[in-house]
Amino acid sequence: MPMLRFAAAAASLVLLLGCAATGAQEGAARGEGDPKVLAARNNQFGLNLMGKLHKEGENLFLSPLSISTALQMTAGGARGETRDEMLKAMGVSDLKLPSHNKALLDALNSRKDFKLSVANSLWSDKARVTLQDEFVGECRDFFGAEVRTLNFSDKSSVKVINDWIAGKTNQKIKDMLDAIPHDAVSYLVNAVHFKGGWAHQFNKASTKEADFTRADGSTKKLPMMSQWEDVPYNESADWQAVGLYFGEERQAIMWFILPAKGKKLSDLMAGLDADRFSAMTRLNSRGGTIEIPRFKVRYKAGLVDALKALGMKRCFGEADFSRFGTSPLGPIYIGRVLHEAVLEVNEQGAEAAAATVVEMRAESAPADPPFTFRADRPFAVAIVDRASGSLLFAGAIYDPEALKD
């Protein structure tokens, strides 16, 4: 079976959605509002991020679109070196981001051949932050963001945000946030949901259980789908790539990229950029047998370390988010960037969802760390009259006797 050693981590290369460019090529100019221009930049940033997150033998699946959109919306609240550094890390310093994002989101949300929705939201606690009107308007007008206020001190706020994410991802991502820290002032959230049926569906009767070989050489049984079809196909001495179209109009495609026998997926992932990905995914039609597992994969990670490794550092420390708003707690900065993505592939098609949460915090006095007091050695005691300050009793206890019930 030529596709038998397909690794689930290769799922990180999928979902070349609609109008997204298939490489670094940006087509025409960098004109204002051209969705292909921003799509190409987001693709490159996503591949760069994957390079920082990839670990041999561990699944990796994310949405470059979701992460880019959430961070670009956040960058709109930054000024000076903070903003410059964020935009440079994402490779979009020369673009008019608000209009480009609007054009890209409008294009993606207009797809008819498959289900695709991209949604944004901005959440804040009025007691902790005052958002700047200009920034809020930009989020609404160019990112289509829902702007909501909550009492972050109320534990139910976590559920409200998680329920919004679940609703926008067809219930695929339900528990994105675990808690809201005492110094969190705002959340910027992006959610993406995709569901498409194969242009040529697999016959369930052809699905057979087969061995799948993990990176460490061990095997497990997986249901292996099979069909013969004319599809986009490319190969080299190091890899094979096959593309499966979604829908009658074929507006989306899912690529599966398999290292050649004797090669490692980690070798393929090393140095993967938009140009190399574009070369792998040329639309050359060829007939052949396709065998891929019916599978699902879920990935969840914090992105701060990977983003810092790409050069995005100031926004997590001494940042300038004065265009975002002001907080009585102190200067605002990014506390966490959380990402979760899920993918399910079966005979009918594929469904994928992702969410990205950017947590904005304000510099406040550090919370007292939790303590443990265990009086399992000699200790002192004192009883004091608070009104007078009189020390009523005091002592040093070296050998206490057990108090019986």
C-alpha cells in the first residue's frame, strides 16, 4: 500500500482553502484588499510556526488562518516597536492589514461548494480595561468581530467564551479556556470551521483494517480507505503528494504528503516553507490508487514560546498596546496565545475546526503564591487580645500530646 505509512502529523499540511495562495507567489501587486496577497503571507507564517512547534513522533495540526487573523487583529491595538515586531514576524509589515483582512474574510465566508465559516470576537471586562473606540471600530468593521463585555471575576465567564467558540466550530472545540486569571483584561478570539465532501467519495466497502507504522517503528491497526482516481499528484525521490478535491466546483483541496520509504517525516518538515510547499502541490493530474486512513487528530498548544522564537517578543513583555486601551491594573501586554485544532477524515470527506485565543493582561502586583504550613516539628503559639494588643498566652511547643475526641 503506497500510502500505508502516512503519518497523522502530515495532517498539518492540509486545508488549502479556496482563495488561499499555494505558496509564496502573491500574484499581482500588493494592492489594497487583495485576499490572495494576505493568504500567501499567512501561509508562510503558518509554516514557519509549524517549524517551531514540530516534534518528531508527536501530532501537529493547526490553522495558519486562525492564528494569523487573531494576532493581526491584536496587532491593531499596538503601537511603535511592539506593532512593528509583530507585523515583521508575521511577514505583513508592508500591507494595509484591516482592508486585506476584510477582503480575505469576505472571500472565505462566501464559499458555496463546502461549509466554511470564519468568526472573530473581542471580549473585555469594563472594570479591568477601557478599550479605545478606534480599535474597537476596526475590529468590528474589518474583522467582523462581535464585541462583548463580561465580568471576568465571575467564573461563568469562562463558559460564555467557551460556548461561543463551540458554537462557531460546530461543537468541535468546547473547552478552550480553563480559567480567567486575575490580571486578564481582554480576549481576542478567532474560530474557523470547515466541512467538505470529497468530489469523489471513498466506497466504505473498500475500507480495510491495516497496519499503520509509527515514527518509532511500532504499529497499530487503522481503517484504511482506498480508491483509484485521477487526482493531482506529484513526487520526488524524497516524497509523494496527492490532492483530493472537495465538492463539485472543487474550490478546496486537501493534500496528503508522504515521505519516501526510508525517509522521516521530520526530514520533510525541516525547512518547509511556502516555496517548497508550492512545488509539492502543483496541480498535475495523474491516475492511481489512493490509500489513506480514516482518522481523527486533535492538537492543543500554547504558542508564546514559538512566537518568541519567530521574533515576536515585545508584545509579551514591555509592550505598547496604547491603541488597544488602558487598564487601571497597569500596562497591557499579551499573556497567552492558545490554539486548538481538530481534524476528522472519513469516506465522505473531512471536517476541521480551529480556534485561537489571544489573552490580554495588565501588569499588576504579583499574586501571593500558595503556601503549605505543616506543623510537624516544634512550633510557637500565641493568643492575643486584638482590642488591647495584650498577649494572653504564648509558648513554644516541642512535644505536643494528641488531643483525644
